[in-house]
Amino acid sequence: MESEERRERREEKRASIWLWIGVGVLIILLMLWLTIADFWGDTDVAAMINLL
């Protein structure tokens, strides 16, 4: 039988791993978004809002 304390620690560790994976994915998406915006020359969001 596994102690409850050990099981809780394992669940916390598993949640922490998924948290770091999620953070990594978000950082990659942000870098991709900024790269595409820079490539298209669309980096000034305030100027785009005024055009609408």
C-alpha cells in the first residue's frame, strides 16, 4: 500500500510537469506570433486600431 503523503507528492509533481509544459508551449506561441508580426511589419497594434 502506498501512503497518502507519497501519492499527494506524486500528483503535485505530475501537475508541476504539465504546468511547465504549458508555459513552454505558450512561450513558443508568443515567439512565433511576434516573429510573424515582425515579418509582416505589423508590430504597431495601436496604429492598426486607429485604422479600423
